[in-house]
Amino acid sequence: MTPVGLRALVDGATRLLDEAGVASPRHDALALAAFALGLERVDLVLPPALPDGFPAAYAGLVDRRARREPLQHIVGSTGFRYLTLAVEKGVFVPRPETEVVAGLAVDEAAARVAAGANPLVVDLCTGSGAIAVAVATEVPAARVVAVDVSSPAVDLATRNATAAGARVTVLLGDVADPDLLAELAGQVDVVVSNPPYIPPDAVPTDPEVRLHDPDVALYGGGADGLDTPRAVLAAASRLLRPGGLLVVEHAEVQAEALRAAAVATGVFEEPGTVPDLTGRPRALLARRSA
């Protein structure tokens, strides 16, 4: 295979993925080539030698992606802040917008450390463990507890924490359980969550989400999709110490409703909304009254 061979294959894959409606065809074509070669990335200027059978193996990967199987499922991992996390079918794939949510929790935990505390952080609906592992690795002094109702998610989050060398306790539990983490009531510095919040009539248009992310991680329950986020508010009301911070991801159309729900608990002061990197309302930020 001549040096232009890899470029030609990647160019062809890019065209195929573009025609299939993939949002980032060039990026994905290069990522699949790197995965097939066992490399972190490929250089088309100085391409690596291609092993026998590479064109066929690469074509198979590209075909899977063209059928809108998530890139993360194909390669088995995804980047999240400073981490590389394992990704598996049956567990929600972390999204870039959630990195902002994780950053808010990281900043609050770091501020508590700077003030001389050893903060306790609880990540509800942890999924792959992305937020919990990010907090634990970026703020090593923090004690982090992660909870999810899905056994596959608990297993994956545990393995991601172990792989990252992160101090995270991962537990199976339902955020709607009024006795969840009862032993930590009034002691938590930060409650952070990326809960399911999609309303039942807002089925995702992207096949990668609609067909491959588990429903339990997508749909929040109730006509507005906020049943689970409201359960997060209730849990945070019990868990947070006075002055503790709550961070909850939501859809851009849910900002006002979730702020109102926070006010309705009677324990949160002046809840606000934080935008994501595209400027869309993305997260509720509320502090428990002192």
C-alpha cells in the first residue's frame, strides 16, 4: 500500500459517512483509521505502514459507523475533560456539554479544599462515572460517591474509576428512594447530576442517541421530563450541608421550570442557570440556604 493509500481510504470513508448523515465525517473517518491501526491518531502526511487486511477491516468499521452506530461504541472509549473513559452498549455515552457540568462540581470541590476542607461530592445518575471520576482525579482530596439505578452503569463506572486511579465509591441506588444515602444526610458539599431529562414527546432525532443510548438514561419521566431531575432536587435537599452546592444538567427549554422547582423545595437560595460552551442554558446551579 503506497503512502497515498491511507489518505484515499480516509477520503472515501469521509464521503461515505457524510452521505450517511454523520455529523463529523472527517473526524470519525480518521478516528476509525487510528483505531484499526491501534494508534491514538493517524498522520496523513507521514502515514504509518498499513498491515495486510487493513482496507477490509477499515471498511467494516466505516460501514458500522455509516449505519449510525456511535463512534464511541465502535472504538470502546471516549474523551471527557482530561480522561479517556471506557464506553459500552447499555450505558449512556458522555457528551461534551456535560464537561461544563463536571467543571462546576470540580471548581466547588477545589474551593472547599482551598478553604481547608476535605469535600464530600455525590454524583447522582452517574452513568459511565464521567463526572465522578473527573472530580476525583482533578480534586484528589475530595471523597466522591456515585450512584446509578442501572447495574451495567454501576459496573462500568466502577471500572472507569479503577482505571483512572480515582477514589470513587460507586453504588447501586434509585435517586427517587427517600432513604438513598441516608447516612450522608446534611454532610455533602456538592451534589452533581446529569439525570435523564428528555420529555416523552421529544424523541431524539439522532440515531446514535435514539437507537443506542438506554431509555433509562434518556427519558426523565412525567409530561415535562423533569420527574427524575425533581427527585435529584429532593435528594440534594436531604444530602447537602448548609451552603452546599447543587449542579444539575437539563435541556435548554427546562431552565425556567427547574429553577422554579428548586425554589419550591424551600431550601435553595437564588437558583441560577449556567450556559454550555455553545451558549445554551445547560445546568441549574443552586446553593442550599445556610
